[in-house]
Amino acid sequence: MTLEAITSKVATQAAAADALGNTIKFMFNGGEGAVFLDGSGADNTVSNDDKDADCTVNIDFQDFADMLSGELNPMNAFMGGKMKIEGDMGVAMKLSSLFN
């Protein structure tokens, strides 16, 4: 899966969910880039900007792709150390609305 495909999938899922009320950035550990989800407005918008966010999720690119496809449970990824959260943990908990 490419960064463009990942970004498109996140954008599709984010558009179907209510605005999160916060910003979240997914940083890929291998340097593949970032996915920035801005839910601070009326709708969730997604870009590849590397901006400051309320919550930053650090994860390997393939683990994130597996999470999007349903092969990796987000809670298991966090508990297993595959996903590290920086910033507001409450914002990270809102991610379940995107991955269910």
C-alpha cells in the first residue's frame, strides 16, 4: 500500500465519521511521511501535512496499513508497543470511530 492509498482510505473513513473536534497526526516510523487528520472544523479533513497536532500516533507504515484493513486491532497495536501515542490520550481514544 502506498502513502497515497493510505491517505485516501483514511480520508474516506474520516468523511463518514463525525468531526473529531481535534487534530491527529500519524507519523510513520520508516520515514514514509505523515497523515494529518484535522477534525477541528465541521468535517474531518485529511492531508499529508506534517503539522503540530493535539495527538501524534507513531507507528510503522505496514502496521498502520494492517490496522486500516482490519488485520491489526488498534488496541492490540497500542498494548503490544506497535503504536506510540504522544499528546492527548483522550484524542487517541476517539480514533475507534474511524477504525470500526
